[in-house]
Amino acid sequence: MFPSNPLTKPCNRICQILMNIKKRPNHKIYIQVLRRMSPEQRLLKAFELSQFSRELFLHGLCKRFPDLPDDVIKKIYLERLNKCHNRNY
């Protein structure tokens, strides 16, 4: 039969191929830029992207709950961030 890894089953491979319909014309350039960066630059970029995603998440909460006061939104924000925290460390 099939190996135990679900990604090797034919239906999952077909789904992966079908789900990857989005073209990524700049992906190769993106990888080249990352490879040219120093480790320090890549780490700083990761911090910058992480901060940007947190700000975007907070902005989304403010848009979703426009009537809530700031302290309640901050509480929701911190609770949801805590749920996303990787506890494997």
C-alpha cells in the first residue's frame, strides 16, 4: 500500500500541485537577495517582518472591533499572541 506519510499519497500530491496555482515570478530574485544578505541583515529583516506582522494584526483587531476601548483590544491582542506562541522551546 502507501507509506505512512500522508504527503506521499497520490491525492495529497495532486492537491499540493493544484493548490500551488499562484505564480511567483519574483521568488528567485527574493531568494537571491536573501542569500546576498549577511546573517545580521537577515536577522534584522526577520525582526522587522515580525514587528510588521504584529502591527498589522493589531490594526486588524482595531478594524474588527472599532467600538472596544484600547485596553480591551490590547488584552485581546496579547491573549491571541499568547495562543500563537511556539511552546516547543
